[in-house]
Amino acid sequence: MQTAGTALVVVAHHRPDSLTVHIGERVASRLAEAGFEVDVLDLHREHFDPRMNVEDQPDWSDRDKVYSELTRSHQDRLLAADVIVPVFPVYWFSVPAILKGWIDRVWGYGFAYGRSQPRLAGKRMLWLGLAGTSAEDPMSPKMHQAIEEQLRDGVSYFCGIAEAGVEVLFGSEAQPQTVDEQGTLIVGEPLEGAEREAFYADFGREATGHVEKFFSLS
Ligand SMILES: Cc1cc2nc3c(=O)[nH]c(=O)nc-3n(C[C@H](O)[C@H](O)[C@H](O)COP(=O)(O)O)c2cc1C
């Protein structure tokens, strides 16, 4: 059977029961339903080491440098993908360290950039971030913009992926938080049972909606 192509879903969260992992699963199954062969790269469960090392450090005088075996296996997964969807919690207006380290080590010079014919050109990429703040928070547009600049412009566009976007799912805390008149953070009880399921389901719908729109899925 002909498939719609290959999708690489990159998940960056330490807790298997987290909202982020749930969204990664929902995105993967929506892409599979649309006919993609889905490769789920769960960085924590694969014990990915995000620390840069000598083997994976770019050599500016050698764009054909042979990177570590692990990095080459990740690069192969990227090359095999037609669409790439990293799913992550927003940390400090950015990505968590494990995802940052994956970009640092795997998206290396000579592989992801530094060639007149970029190897990743023609792929489509949607970054899906989950942010604790609400969409109405005055910081949220700034945060979205910062993430867009770092990831879409600084990584995807820089590496020749012209069709790239960033979506942020706001209000991702399953333990509701409010700030009182004195500016004190009030942390509510964690959502449980049916309430938690409904919360996860809402986010799942929002995430798959973004995926459907971005990749024009039927
Ligand atoms: C280290 C750290 C940094 C965070 N930075 C931000 C941030 O800059 N903006 C934001 O909206 N939320 C931030 N958050 C909240 C997370 O985005 C939120 O907890 C997460 O998306 C909830 O989903 P999860 O249950 O899958 O972790 C941060 C959380 C942590 C632990």
C-alpha cells in the first residue's frame, strides 16, 4: 500500500504520563491515520544524551566529517522523514535541554546546514510546544514569537526547511494556577479522573487540529 510518506514525531518529556507524551501519541496516531509511516523518537525513553561531545562537534574545515554512530542513526531518521513534528513542553521560552541537545548534536554542520543543496530541503516541519501560561497572559504573544524565531527561523529555515511552523498550546498545567491580587501564586489541586481525561482530550483535539491544518490532512 502506498503511504503518505514518513513522519518523525520527536517527543521530549521525562514523565511517560505527562500531557506532552499524551500529545505526542495523539499526533502520531493522527499522522498514521492519514497514511504516514510514523517513527516516534522518544528522547527520554531512548536515553538520548543531549551533551555535546568531541565526536559530534562540527569541524568547520570538514563538512563531510563522520559523526558518532548514534548521531548518524538520528540523522538517518531525519533523512527518512517527510514531515517532522517535535512535541515538547516550553521551558524558559524555549525547548527542554534534551531537545536542545538533540538539535545541537544531530543537526550538525555538513548534514543539516553548510551545503548549497540542503539535505533537509523539501521536508515539512511543525514544532508543537506546550506552555503553562494561559493564551490571555500578556507574556504569551512574546513567548510565541521568541519560540518561533528560535525554532522556525533559527533551526528549520536555517537548515533549508521552508515549510515550517510553530504552534503553542497554552494553559497546559494540569494543576491549575492563579495569581492573587498581591501577586502570590496559588496552586490548585491536580486534576484527576474524568476531569484530567477531559483536559487531556481537549489538548489532544487542539494539537491534532494544528497538525491537520499544517499538513493539510484529510
Ligand atoms: C523548567 C521549566 C520552565 C518552564 N518555562 C515555561 C515558560 O517559559 N513558559 C511557559 O508558559 N511555561 C513554562 N513552564 C511550564 C511548562 O511549559 C508546563 O509545565 C508544561 O507544558 C506542562 O506540560 P507537561 O505536564 O507535559 O509537563 C516551565 C516549566 C518548567 C519545569
